Amino acid sequence: MNSNILKYKIMFKEPKTTPNDYGDKQVTTYSDYKEILAGVTVTGGNKNTIDMELFLSDIIQLSIRYRTDIDETYHLIYKNQEYQIMNPFKYVGWHDTIVITANLLELS
């Protein structure tokens, strides 16, 4: 992996699960897990106005070094905005790079 593309700090947030009234585990909160460097590309976005309220969506693509301690259930913070991972990780090379696609969660 070319380290020149790793320019942005990304904070991964780990899901915390608690049992509900029926004993099933459900995600209730996300806590800070690990900050890493990533290459970031904005691949899409949209603005919608519904009942005089502005809703923004952004889709970003991250390139990070290969690691095994995070998965698709994590959220991530990029430029003070929270994103949800949209699809399974795409692995590039032999244990070299992971490409992640994520969608903006916050409303502005």
C-alpha cells in the first residue's frame, strides 16, 4: 500500500450491545475504538428538503491498511461526522489494503 494516500484521521466506533426484554442482543451505543490513517474519496452525495428540513447524504470510500480488529458493524467518524459502513469490506492485494464504503448518518 502506498502510504502517501493515508492523509486523513478516521475514528472507528465499536458497537456496544445489551440484551433487550426478550434476551436478544441489540446495539445501543457506539464507543470510540481506534483512530487510524486512511485515504478518503467522496464518491456520492445528495441534498433533500423534506418539510422545510434539509437532509444531507454523503457516500465516502476509505482505503486503510489491512487489519482484522474491525468489521462491518462498526461506525466511523470523518471530519466530525458519523458514517455507517454500507457493505462488506473489499480486500485489495494479499493482506494489504481494505476498501470501505460508508454512508453519512447525521442530519444537518
